[in-house]
Amino acid sequence: MAIDKAAVAFHELDFETGWEPAPGAAPGIEQKLLSGALDEAAGSGVRTRLIRFQPGAHTDTPFVHEYWEEVYLVSGDLTDDGVDFKPAAYACRPPGTPHGPFRSVSGCLFFEIQYYI
């Protein structure tokens, strides 16, 4: 497996700026891209990002995608398909794995890596 991803020097993260709506996500779910790029149309790439749910944010349907995804819950609360999680929680999802729907009562932050092999 070859991963084409530029080096990023160790640095402090700014949690106030750089957030944008996560593509295809419900209102109140935002991403902050840390490195890389994922091209779903071409089925290639890798990206590392932070995802945050504002308090009360939720999705209504499960997600299924064709890339690998690893997720670490850093802070807050997250409910995945009716099961409640708090930090430190981790998931690794192979392509085609249904997950969600999600909700967060108080809001949450998680670290996510997505990639094609």
C-alpha cells in the first residue's frame, strides 16, 4: 500500500478557526482538515481530520462508504446506533461497514483517518 501524503511539522492546533461543514453531513457537524485528501470518485487518497458535533447534532441514517476509516473519540459524548460512548473510544471500519446514525447531546470531538488501500 502506497500512501501519498505530504509531511506536516509538529505544531499546535487552532481549535477556533478552519472549521467547515463536513461534506454530506447534517447541520452542526463540522470538519477541520489536518492533512491529505480523499478522492471518493477516484477511490484514492488518504485524509486526516477532526470532526466535531455541536451540542444536539445528529444524523438520521447510517453511513456506508468504500474507504477504511479509523475514529478516536477525544471529548464529549457520541451515540452510534443507540450505543453511548465517551472518551476514550475507538472504531476501525473496513469499506462497506454500516455505522450510525449518530447523535451527541453535549457535543463531541473526534480524530479521524480515512484511506483507500
